[in-house]
Amino acid sequence: MNIRFEAFKTALAHRESERFDIPPKVSEYFGSMVFTYKAMRDYLPEYLYKQLAEAADKSTLMDKRIADHVASAMKAWAISKGATHYTHWFLPLNGATAEKHDAFFTPVEQNASIEYFDGSQLVQQEPDASSLPSGGLRNTFEARGYTAWDPSSPAFIMDGTLCIPTIFIAYTGEALDFKTPLLKTIGLIDEVAVEVCQMFDRSITRVYPTLGWEQEYFLVDEALFYARPDLTLTGRTLHGHAPARGQQMEDHYFGSIPQRVSAFMKDFETEAWKLGIPAKTRHNEVAPSQYELAPVYEEVNLAIDHNQLAMVLMDKVARKHHFRVLFHEKPFAGVNGSGKHNNWSLATNTGKNLLSPGHTPKTNLLFLTFFINIIKSVSEHPGLLRAAISSAGNDHRLGANEAPPAIMSMFIGKQLSAVIEEIEKKVKNRKMTPDEKTELKLNIGKIPRIILDNTDRNRTSPLAFTGNKFEFRAVGSSANCAPSMIVLNAILADRLRKFKKEVDALMAQQVDKDEAIFRILRKYIKESKHILFEGNNYSEEWVKEAEKRGLPNLKTTPEAMAYYVSDKTIQLFTENNILSERELHARYDIRMENYAKVLQIESRVLGDLAGNHILPKATRYQNVLVENVRGLKEILSEKQFKEQAELQVHTISKISEHIISIKSDLGKMIQARKEANNIDDSAERAHAYCFRVLPFLEKIRYHIDKLEILIDDEMWSVPKYRELLFVK
């Protein structure tokens, strides 16, 4: 039986799944499975509701006595929605979500029970911390870890289980998750940004980062997915010849959404809206069978929880429609990969977006202060930003003329470039005249119209300003958004603190506040110009120019991750009490170990595919040709034989060449893998896999792809790109 054709027939036989009845208005059920402020009001006394709402807004700790009341209300609400279990839902360092379900059911006497859930169960639980990645922070004999409730991210119900977002820390208090350091950076931003804001506007008492993520993904028919062991086990195709038609017609992007895909999207959105995920936009992406989902922006902590939840939900709903979702950054060679654009900004309690220019010189100066501080902070830590988004999957995507390159730079547009040049030119190390101050402020006052109407976008830039936010386009589609947001928050908070100190120092020397601000901003502009680039980031000219500017070009994860534990990074995180040196090294070890494991699995899968699928088929087809040639020689004249068998003899020869090359490279890859596996140090092992094992994957793939177009189509046992990439 040819499993490829059986899988393809099954895929064609799938019909559109039955859709849920969708209420006429989304507003009628949006957040219905979330313990929202409305639910809190319904189930809590007013004074407790206010305390819980305040704790949620400010991410503050909650008194244990209040927690008991909240737990009782949360349990009553959850049971009314059909929940039978509860779990602490957290984000461990493996990049996935984690949960352990416990029933509300509690026996009280023979044949009797009650539903029980109190404050201690709400606030804290104790999962095994040694069975999740810890980078050496926890060992098997040191298993204790704690999850602790995060009231700033509301509880929700999924599949009959009350899910309570939590942090995850070790018995020692060290962070074992992404949320703990993220919450620290959110608090840090609030502290230092408010101090800066109050130089301009005393009504600003809270500042918090916001995030709007854009999730790209592929959909593959489930039957075809399971017929490809590489997709099943690694999330990407390790071989596959480019189809005659891929994305070259440029007709998929924003095209009509296929009916089966549309049915999946509608069902997903219905379930997402129930969970309070503000899904807003859906469309076809550039590559065939590639799509994008984008929500309305939210506070960064909630946005990250919603992104992780959305990925889990997409996978569940896709299975109901006989699809599998591919979040890998590069599941198919030769077509665009998938990213997760992070649109990052800063909001205040007054409703202002600090990265949206105002309509007066004062508010524009506030905007420019944050804008230039962000540029300065990125210019100081480009390697760390690259490390934050590094992974084996993203290495395939970055710089592939479809995504930002591995060189971190920023795009701000011609108009804002002109504004900061004006600041640099006007403000000297002398006191400005009143006319100069007025002229400069008036010029700044034109920013809103200029930005909204005339600023272009640069889709090749890793970090581009897009009118009222920075879009970090280099984040991989399978990644948790938290590492990149932690870095952006941390480097900005650190820079704002230093900026405030520098301004205060000048003001202590009797320098006027506005002039002190302009002087510091001018200095930052001069020191940060090397990070700004307005051109084509894909070009070879930029690679050469970036090298002249001293910007690192970190093409692989092992190279990039060195910046994660550099002295500069350790100082940044420890001085701001975000992560200790030990916690940073733990994360470094986890990422390096994960990188090596990914390549180890890919090389093993490719070895199995080549040895047990590809080579046997190639040899069998070669034998068919050989027998055919023998038969022709027996019945044809020498002249006829030469004319008719020449092509087959050539094909036999080419198949032999590819078989020999695959066998040779397989042996070398296995030996390189064995040598890498014997290396104890995680960093050295990752480097060995990167530079000694990974090259063989591409070499072997080349020869397999050549065999694909030589071997009889009926003999090729796995689905080809032309079948995988076009949803039927």
C-alpha cells in the first residue's frame, strides 16, 4: 500500500466540519468563560471586588484572608459554568504551557462529598520542579517548586477546568518560568517611566507596556500530516522538492480564504472570544496554506497569556476540522516561513500611548524622550535582542528574504529621522536662545500629521516604528513572546533610569529642564545612529555596512546566545533585580540544550526517513529501470536500444550517484552526532550540532530532493509539497 496516496485520498474525502451555532453578537458571549470584573462583581461583596480589582491592576499581593473569599467566589462561578476541576496554569521554560488538574470533589464521609476550593489552593500549589527545564536550578533530589497566583491575568475555564494563571518558582525563590521576570520588568517600567513622565505631566501615575501580537501559521491536512514522519516528529519538512507552483504568482496573500480554512477560523474565533482573547484580524499570508491571526493589543502580561492560550486552542480546534497547525518558523523550504510580530508600546493611566505623538510641543517632547530612549537602549543591546528571539527554527527563517535578518537594526522613517537630526543640529553644548527653543518645539508639534500621513513602513527591518508603536518583526512563530518583551522592557527601564539621573544632574547645575532634556537626547542620538537603517535589510550592502558600524551578525543560536550571559547582560538584569546571574545561566543552558535536542531529533528522523523510506524506494525504482533496460536489450537492435535506453541508463546513473552520496553523508552525520552527544557541556554540544551535524541535514536533503523528481511518482511513499501546500 502506498501510504502517500491513501493519505491523499483521505484528505480529499474530508468535508467541512459542522460549525457551532454562533450567537448574533460576539459581545453577548465575549469573555463568558473568564472570571472577569463583571463576574467578580456578581460573586463578591463590593469591598472585596475593589481589592481584587486593585490587585489585578497593580499586580500586588493579596491578603490570605481575602483569598479565601475570592476562592469561594471563583469556585461558585466555575461550577456554574460546568467546571469540575481546577489547575494552576503556568509557562515553564520549555516554551509550552503546563497544568495539573485537581477535582473540586472532596470526600467528607462514606458515600458523601462536597466541592471544595479555598484560598490556599488558589494562591499556591507545589508541582514537581525537577521534571520541567530548570537549567540546573532544580535536580531530581531537589524537586520542590511553587506556583503562585497572578491576579493580573484573569482565571478562565477550558474543557471543564478552571485555569488559574500563575508564576512558577523554585523552593529557593528562583524563577523557573517566563512570567516571573516579565512581571518584574512590568513593575520596573512602571516605576522609572512614571518618574520620567512626571517631568512633563503630573497626572501620569502609572505606565505599563502593551503588546499586540500577530500569529502566523500553516494549516496541513491531518491525513497528509501523519503520512510525513518529519512533520509529525519535528514540525517541519526535512526534505521536499519545490513544486512547480509555490508562491511565485503572489496570489495567496490576502486572497479568498478556502472554505475549510474559513470554517476552522470561525470556530476558533468563537472559542477564543469566549476566553476573552480579542481576536480581530484573519487573512491569507504570503505562502500557500499560510495564514495569520491578530488580536487587539492588550497589557503585555495578559497578551502573552492570551497568545499561549490561542496556540493551544488553535491546535485543538484544527484537529476537529482534520487539520494540523504548524507553528514552526520554516516548515517548508522555498516558501515564506512564519513569524510572530510583536507590536510593543507604552500606555498610561491617563489613556495616553507614550509612543503616539501628541498635539502640543509638551506632549511631543514627552514622546521624543521615550522614542529616543528606546533607540538608545536598543543600540546598546542588539546582541541581547537577537539572543532573545533565537531558536533552531528561527535560524532557518531570519535573513531568508522573507523575514528580518539576524542583524538587529531599527527603522524610524524619513520624517522622524529629520526630527532627530533637527534636535542634534539645534542643541549645542551651550544655552539655547528662547527663539531656538520655540522653533524646535514648533517643529516637533508637526509630528502627529507627518507620522500618520507620510511615514512609510519597512518590512525588512527587525524593529520598525509604525506610527504609534515599535514592531519587533524578528520573533519566531512558535516562540513565547515573553523573552523578547522581557528584554525590551528591561533595556528601556534601565536606560530611562540613567536618563533621569543625567537630567537631574544637569538641572542641579542650574540648567533649564527643557534644555537639559534636549542636551541628553542629542547625546543619545549621536551615540545611537549606528542602529538606525532606512534601506533594504536583505541586501549584501547592508551586511557590509552593518559590519562597519559594529553591529553583530549572529546567524545561529549558539552564536547569539553568548550575549545572553555576557557581562553586560548580567549587569543589566542583576542591577535591576530581574534575574540573577545564576538564573540567566540556567536559561542559557536550557536554550542551548534545547537547540542541540532539536537538531538531534531532526538528524535521527532524517536518518530514518533516508534509510527506511527514501533509499529503499530509490533502489527499487532503479531495479525496475535496470530490468527494463535488460528487456529492451533483448528485443531491440543495437541501434534501437541505444536510442531508447539512453535516457533510462542516464537516470540509473544519476540515482546511483544520489544513493551513494546519501549513504556516505548519513554515515558522517551519525558519527558527528555521536561525537556531539559525548560532549557534556551544553554550550559546546550545541556548537557541535550547529557546525558539525546541521550541515549534513542540508547535504542529505539536496540528494533526496533530486531523487524525488527522478523516481516514479507512484513509488514515492510520502506526500509531496504540491499536496501539502494546497488545502483541498
